[in-house]
Amino acid sequence: MKLGGLIAGGILVSQAAHAGGLFLPGSGATSTSRAGAAITSADDGEALSVNPAGLAKTTGWTITISTAFIRYFMEFTRRGTYDDASDITSAYEGQPYGTVENDPKPPLGIGKFQPIPVVAVVSDLGGKICNLRVAAGLYAPSGYPFRDMSQGYKFPSAADPGDPAIAPPPTRYDILQQESKLLLPTVAASYRILPTLDVGARFTAGNLESKSVVAVWGTPVNVTESVRQDSLFTAEVKDSFIPAFGIGVNFRPTPNIEVGAVYNSPFVIRAKGTAQSVKGPGVSTNTSLGPVPDDMVSCATGGTFEKQKACISLELPQNATIGARYKFLGANDTLKGDVELNVNWENWGSSCAHNKSDGSLVDPECTSPTQYKIVIDSGLYMNDVNGNPDTFSQPLEKNFLNYGLKDTFSFRLGGSYHLPIGQGLAPNEVILRAGIAYDTRAAKTGWLRTNLDGAARTTLAVGGAYKAKRFQVNAGFGAILEGSNTNPGASSDGTDCNPTGAQGGPVGCGGTMKDRPIDQRQGPDPTNPLLQPAFQTENPYNQGTIKSHYILFMLGFSTWF
């Protein structure tokens, strides 16, 4: 039976809310030039985001403006061929899936490079409270939240069926287009308890805005992935208040050795917005999607047949870093150079318990980085004889999406070498920096996907600075290498799962002629909010290879007085 309208709207809203990639090493020009190895060495406004204890190293007033410019290169090649859909004749049926490249257009970018800023003002309050530093500013997580995998694809609709000779992107159920903005306005303070011990804390009130476009199943069992049975969703969501905090410490047991640690709380996002859709020409005209009655609303009232209200709940995970630094000192304890090692943990694998019977969350208010709760205040309406919505039939199900993530660990090694210019006790300096880092993979086996970067990565970075008496200019370059990563076949025997065999319908991926339980699946499936999660069709669409890497440029400026 064809169930028209926004059958799988939940998948879009979840993708819109995520920043679009896991955290990259560093924050600003200086720490990124050290491949993120900076929690003990940060000593200007970048400490606001790296380790607030580092603010204690400033004197007077310090102003820092620092940016990493990030470009994400990614392409996906899905294994297999386009299915032979019974409701359409096209030139691409039976042809291998093509390679899809990310071709983003960041609205505030420089070309395809997106600036990720750190802006901070630090003050010692004129010494009114000895050893206290306060700071205010903003920063953003290092990541690349922009995707355009559409390749100019024009979605077919009843008004414009499109050209059946043009193959739809095989990534359309994951993401077609996406852009997000997550800014973190922050206040912080540090205090030097002892000459050898600094502590610091920050409080952040973040805000998120995001827009995404994705194709979803317009019928409940579109296993042949017919474009006529798809619906196209556009969603816009935002959360204007996302509280979080961080605490840090730096300890210097000897003049040459410094150790530090920092903990950052999770960001719990509860975003609200709207979603709208365009039905494919093969989706039933007997039904429409519209707002649920006011007494059934979970997100907000005011939805219309053009735009329904939607809300999601998720987390960006808690994380912690420890580090140690060795300083090479010259005469009068002047810094000649340093080497620093950081070890970082990110809790991407935190998850919520779900009921085995229907797949629903045990605690409806639970949030996690790997499961996104989806609620759309919309439901099906039966159309009258003129094709207009007439009678409310049923609401969409409350769903969650599983991203198949696990905790990550990273190892970051960086340092600097200082070259004095001129004579005197405090000559100007040229500072050379470099770093290397390795981050473990966040995606579990089979869960790499195009709208979320879950690959392992190696970061290489170099940089330099010119430091004068009252200012410092920083610059750098980096590359983050991820190589080519392949999702294996999702069937239990390791072969590809494509449930359109001789049986003529969905057969699952476990060789049992039925879909496997959701906790045994290996890869994402199209979501159907008309069905409870446990009963949704097992149809993984990410079996293939992702090639990806990042290029970084860094610029920064600090002044103190």
C-alpha cells in the first residue's frame, strides 16, 4: 500500500541538527598548528576554548582573533547497481552506482573553505583580585558541517517528472544538501592557586541553526529505491540556548615540566523547527501529510500543510584531555622551545536503552551522540474526491535514528622552537610550530556515511608566528588524512545486503527471510515514521567506499597591553 507524504521525515531532521562531522584537532591558529597538542601551552585567548586554566598565563588585557579555515574533500562510491523498478523505465537501471563528490557552498565561506573562529578578550581586572583572570568571547567546534551531494540532481515531482535518463545520487537517503552553524558564546575565569598551579572554568550558551535536504521513502517498502516513490524533504531547525561547561587545570612540578587536564561537558541539543516535502510522482495522491490536532502536539502548535513542526534531541559528547609538556629553557628561564603530548577521549559511543519489543527509547527524554530522537507533529490525512486533505488518519511515529558510533581516542604530539631576533632581555621572536595527531575511528563496522565523518584520521600541521613586544601574528597549514575506507557487506555472511531478490520483497540481511533486530543491523536504513523502529525495513544504503581528507589554513592575531 502506498502511504503518501512525508513517510520518512525523521531522517532529515536528525541530519540537520548535527554539526556534520566529528571534532578536529585544535581550536584557532596556534593550537591547530600544533595538531591540537596545546592544553598546557595555550597562553592567550585561545585558552578560552582549549583549556581555561591557560588564561592565568596572560597579563593585563589580551585580545585574540584566531581562525582555522577548513575544507573537507569527500567522495562516496556505492557498490552495486541501480535496481529495476517496476514503475519506471530509465536508462540507468542495472548500471553501477556512480561516484558522488561533496561540492559544498558555505554561505560565509571563502570559496569552499569555512572559517572556524576563536575570538576572546581576557583581563586581569587591573590586579583588583590577585591571580584572577576573566574572559569572554566565542568559538565554534572544529568541523565541517557543509554537504552538497546532489550533483545538480532535480527531484521528480507530479508537476515535473524530470528526466528518467538522469540517475539520482546513491547518497540521497543520507544527505543531498546540508549547512549548519553552531556558535558558542562563552565566559570563563582562571585562578592561580599557587605559583605552580592554575585552575580555570568556562560556561557556554551555544546556539545552533541548520538546514538540510534529503530524499526519503515516500512509500513504506520502496526496496527498489524508485525515485517515483521518494519524497524530498527540506528542514530547518534551531536551538537558541545550549548550555555546557568546561574545567581545566595546569600544574608545573618543575620549571621544565608542565602537566594539564581539561574536561568538557556534553552539549545537549533540543532543536525545533519545521519540515516540508515534495512528493514523488508515484506516491499516492489519496493521502497528504499535515499537522496533527493541537491535543496531540509534542513540539509546537502552528504547523500547516506546507510546513509541519519538528523537534529533535541529541548530544555532542563529553570529552576529556590530559597532557604533559617539556620546556627547553634558556638564560633567565626564557622559553627556547617545547614538546607536548596530549591524549584525548570523546564519548561518541554513549547510547540510550531501547525496548526490544518495538525499538522505542526506554527513557523518552534520554539523549545521546549516537541516537537522535525524532518527533514530527504531523500525520496522514485522507484526501477528498478533489484531492484535498479532508480527514485526519494517523500521526507519525516518534522515532530515533542510530548512527552506529563508538568512543574515540586521539594522540597529539606538537611543539615549538623560538628564534630570538635582536638583543636584550625580551627580544622579538620568530616561533616555528609543528604537530602530528592520530584519531581513532568513530563509526562502528559498516556505519561510515556521507553526512557524518566517522573515519580514523591522521593530522599533520606546521605553523609559525612573529612575536613582538605588544602583539603576535600566527599562521599555519595542515592536512588531515583519512584515505579510502570501505563499509563491508551488511549481510551476516559478509556479502552485500540488497533486499530485492527473487523473493520479490524485503528479506532482511541475516539470511532469515526477515529483518534483523535494530541492534544487530550493520549500517543505516531509510526511516519510516509510520512504523516503530523495530519494524522498519532493513535496507542499508551505505555499502561502498568513502575517500576523504581535509585541508586547513590558519591565521591569528593576539595583542596585550
